[in-house]
Amino acid sequence: VITMVVGVSVMFVCVLFFQAEAGIRDLVRSRGLGDVYKRQVLSLPADVDWVMGNASGNGFWRTHHGGELFAGLLGSVDQLEPIERYLLVDDTWADLLAGRVELERVLQVSEALSGDDHPAVWRRLGQVLSGLRRLVDPADLDDYRGWVRQLSTPALAFAAERVDGADAAGRDLHAVLFGIAGVAGADPSTRLAARDLLAQKAGAVDADLLASATGVVAADATAAEHADLLERWRAAENPQEEVRYLYALVDTPSQEDFEVSLDLVANEVRTQNAPYVLMRALSHPTLGAVAWRYLIDRWDDITERFPTNSLPRMLEGIRWLTDDAVADPEAKAGAPRFLAAHPLGSGDQLVRQSLELQAVHRALVERARPSIGPLIAERSPSGG
């Protein structure tokens, strides 16, 4: 597959990587793939302003757009297909992880797509916003949340106006945006609406919206609300409700309630669910290290009791544990040394991938944390 573009010289790397620049750049090879790349340089007429390097998402490669091509693409996102907009978000995040772009580019892509109307695009944006949250110093968190509200609440209002009588995609869009505004954006109106939704009778609220509302309440839960979520979990009438409330219990901002939820893993949670609760707990944006200590203190019991094939998935939760105590290869109780000394015996490749992503995320935090505060401050409603 070759995407024809005009106006620039374009480098095309067949099958695995496409790089489009205003001017030819050197090929950036990914690791471990040897000489499987093929390269073509296309020099075409000068009357086109932008290019999409993976038209209709037909290719199995990453794309990187630079210079004037990137600016032109951002100004033309309304001409892209939903899959192309999704890939723009996904590939830009991959570029950031790889160190090919600066953090500001991710912010620019997020802003350019803030008027999007497709749930898949917003779901991927929500994942990126969650990743950005982990880069933010606590002192800059209010500015970050203000910026997220600036992105998400107009789109949420637009979706809410049209949700009555909407098709499944419209209801999905509303639910996704509700979760982004309420959790990442900490939007007071959305948080209040989430509490109202949870107070309604069973079956009165769309299932996807109820799931988002549960997540919004959980992320801001008081002790009383956490206790209510615990009772809802115990009284769940079907597996879907059980898992929804169980996961919500480890989304709490309170360490005390978080530790109560972790104790459920050892005493009450079904063994087929417990590893995934721990995975979610390990992924907590501020309390993941508490879950890591809980895990290694009970390692022998957990690895004996839980299904063997679920343990590598459980450890996927370490991927965003970037504190030195957990991520430093030299830390005695850190994940790299501990898991080397306590191999699972199965799923080792997945564990290695999780450790590699942990190292990538740790490097990103070190690289991007100094700059994200000023960049967000410039953009937030209270910023300069």
C-alpha cells in the first residue's frame, strides 16, 4: 500500500513505518526488525497542504507527520475518516513514548480533535488523557483538570443534547465523554450528575452511562460512598454489576479505603476476578505503589491461589508504576529485581513486555514532567 501525496517529498517505509516530513528525513528503524524495511521517496507537486500516512487505516504501520504537513493535517481533521483520526491520536502517543516528538504535539492533537463525534476516537483520547495525568506534578493538577474540562465538556454537552433517541454509537459517545469529563476533568457538574444517576432505580439508566457514572463517583468517593459501592458489589445481581462495582472499589482516592478494597482480594473476591482487581489497583494513578507492596508481601499465597494464566495479566498493572521504589532496576523491592527473582514460569514474554513498558513510561515521566506544567498552564482557563 502506498499513499500518494503531493506538495512535499515523502518517505514511505513499507509495511511497518511511514514518515512524512516537509523535506526528507532519515529513516527511523524500530528495534529487532533487521533489514525488513523497504523505502520509497516520492517527490510530488507542491499544491497539497496535508497527507494522511495510513489512509483508511489499511496499513500495519505507524505514521509520523512533521513540519508543515503536521500543521496542515491538524487543520484538516474534519476531512479524515474516524479510523484515521483514531490513528492520529494513537500514533502521536506512540511517537511521544519513542521520543520522536515533544509533549506539546500530543496536546495539539488532543485540542484539534476536541470537537470529534466518534466514540472510538474519544475513547483513545481518554486513554491518552489518563496517560498525561500521570505526568502531571500534583501542584499542576488543577490546571490539568481545567484543560481537560476545556476539551471535553463542550463535546459532552453536544452529545447529551442528542442522546435521547440516539443510536448505540450516540449513547456510547455520551458515556465515554461523561467519564472523561468526570474523572480526568473532575468536572463538578458531571460529578453531581453521576451521583444522581447512581441514585436512580435499577434499569432506569443506560448501562454504558451507568458504568461511566460509577467510575466518576468512585474516583471522587467519600468514605460513605465507598461503603455504598461495597454494598452494591455484595448485592450485585449479575456478573456485570459485580465486576463494575468491584473495579470501582479500587478507584478510590482514599488510601484507607483502597487498603480495605485490597483486603477483599485475599478474603472475599472470586479467584477468577481477583487478579484483574489487582491489575487495576496497580494501575491506580496515585496509589499503585501501595498495591505493589500488598502484592509482593503476599506473593506466595497469591501465585498459589490465583489461576496461573491470569498472573501475567495481573502484572500488566505495573506498566505505569514509575516511582523509583517500584521501577528502579536497582531497587530491592522494585518490580525489575523482584520479578527476576520470582519468575512465574509461564507468560514470561508478557511480563517482560510489561517491564519494558514500565521503563518506557518511567523515561517519559522524567522527560516530560518538567514541561507539562507550563504547557498546560498556558492552555487552562486560569493559565497565562
